[in-house]
Amino acid sequence: MSDIALPFRPRGATQEHPVARVALVGAAAVFVVLFLLLPLITVFAEALKDGISAAIAAITEPDALSAIKLTLIAAGIAVPLNVTFGLSASWAISKFDFRGKSFLVTLVDLPFSVSPVVSGLVYVLIFGMQGWLGPYLRDNDIKIIFALPGIVLATTFVTFPFVARELIPLMQAQGTEEEQAALTLGAGGIATFWYVTMPNIRWGLLYGVLLCNARAMGEFGAVSVVSGHIRGLTNTMPLQVETLYNAPGEYSAAFAVSSLLALLGFVTLMLKNFLEWRHGDELAALRGK
């Protein structure tokens, strides 16, 4: 192949003009300040505007405590369900070939493309008093919509891709050689998974759990549809923020609850960054197998 004359001289990525580097860094810094730091600072400033004691009182009043408790319960149920589904789906997709495999992968990604409000409306259509199963649920005194089961269902739906999407590429990159060797040596399926597969995916699993938990605690759209916004009963923390924000004289209380939700998200982010810093090389090596 003959040499091709380029109209410019190739230059490395780190050899850009200093003005270009400064402009790129400056643009990134401006976006971080405007869209991340400034909103967070505003939330905490408004929460503490009436003093720390007022913020603590807003967080510890009965309705807020009920919202915090409900949020933790919903996340505490949804996350283990998603871990079970994520492990099963990623194991099936990465280790076996079967009909409908591509369809299963599509279903895993479905909550990313469907609006959370739409998913909430679907649950209302199925389990609501006027829905498909409404008469049966009413006759048997079973409450799903406007109760904890509906909130858990909605939270599980919008969060179930996170664990699976973290584990599927990790398991696919590892292949099946180690599992096949263990089976050849006489190990059973459960022993192979626990002693061979799990050590290779444990940090990726924990990473997916953190992301899933953060999304579960912050979910608003789907939960808003199925909860009924019953203050003190079916309000999660995001719904409690909206309720307080729209209530007269409770503006600062809304930001106090928002600050607690932001702190929970910040802790999750710090744990995620710690995993990336502490075990980043190990995760990269596992993906490169």
C-alpha cells in the first residue's frame, strides 16, 4: 500500500495546544460547578437556613421518619430481589446458549427505555381496584396499589437492570473454562458457582448493588403513581420532599429531607469510588481475562 500524504501532521492526544487544554478543563469545571456543586450547596444551605435544630426537627418529625423507614424497607426488599435476578440472568446469558437469549437481554434493558411513570401506570392497570385483578384483590382484602407491595414492585422494576448489567459483561469476559474445569473435577453446580464464579465477580456484584440501592432510594416517578401520596403512610423520601415543598410554610423542611437524601446518595458514591480505587486493577484484570 502506498504512503498517503496527510494534510496535517499527526499529533498525540497529550500534545494539544495549551489554550485548548485550558478551555476543555475550564468547560468541564464550569459544568461541574453549575450542574452538580451549586445545586448541592443550595440544598444544604436552604436546609440549614433556619438552623441545625430546625433541620433535625424536620427530619425527625413522624411523617419524615415514616418516609425514611418506608424508603429503607422498599430498598431493602427490592435490592435483594434484583441481586437474585441479576445473578440468575447474568449466569444464564453469559454461560449458556438457548433460544430467546437475545430477547432476555432486551428485557433486561427494558426499564432503561420505559418511563418510570408508564411502569407505575401498568401496575395500576393490573393491580388497581379498577384493574384486571382489582375485583379479586378487593374480595380477598389484598392491598397492592397504595401500599408497600406496590411501592416494592415499582422500585424493583426500575432498578432491576443495574446488577445484571454490571455482571453480564464481567461474566462474558471470563468465559466458562474455570467452571468447566471445576465440573470436570467433580464439583456440583452450587459449589462451582460459590467457589469459582463468585470470587471473580464479587466486587462487580457489590458495585452493582450500590448503584441499585442508590436508584431505589431516589426513585420518584413509578413510586409516585402507585403510592397514592398518603402522607405518613405511603410517602417515600422523594415523595415527602415534594409534599413538603408544596405545603405552605414547610419549604425549609423539604430541603432538610432533601439534604438527608443527598447525603445517602453521597455515601453511596463514596463507597463506589472507594471500590474503584481499591479494586479497580482487580476488576480490570477480571474483565480482561
